[in-house]
Amino acid sequence: MIRCDTSAWANAAHDCTAYKTANKPLPMSSTSLALYIQAQRELYLAGLPAKIAELDLALQRYQQTSEEDSALAALAQAHKLAGSGGTFGFSAISEAAAAIEK
């Protein structure tokens, strides 16, 4: 059974919105590596709504069909978000996606 805590997603979305509003840089020196990481983080954030929508669609398919392929697709999307959210410093996204995997 795949679980989706909608309050966790709401908190994660709020965290991302707060980040966009504050537009805070990573707490690092201004090296080219830091600038590269910051740019990658911004690109990830820009694509996040589409990634979340894709996961939501996969979860809806699973809820409608209960097919194994639908479950595997939803779990794969959740796994990707769990890892990438943590990689880019969005722990709320990572935690919400990891909860779906459990």
C-alpha cells in the first residue's frame, strides 16, 4: 500500500515557496563550485512542480487501478524525489517522498 501524507506535501511546498521568496544563496564562499551548486539548486527548484505533478499523477493512477505497474511507477517517482530533495537541501520534499516509499 502506498501512502501519501498530504500535510507533508503542503509543508514541503511551503518550504520551497519560502526559499523562492527569500532567494537565499547557499551558505558557502563565492567559488565557482558554490556558484555551480547554487545554479543546479535553482534549476532543480524550477523543475520541482513538474516532478511533484508527475508523482501525483502516478499516485492517482495507482489509486484508480491498484495495478502493480502503477504502484512501481509511483514508488520510482517517490524514490527519485526522496533522493534529489535531500541532495539539493529540500528536506521536507525528501521526507514527504520517503514517507510514500514506506
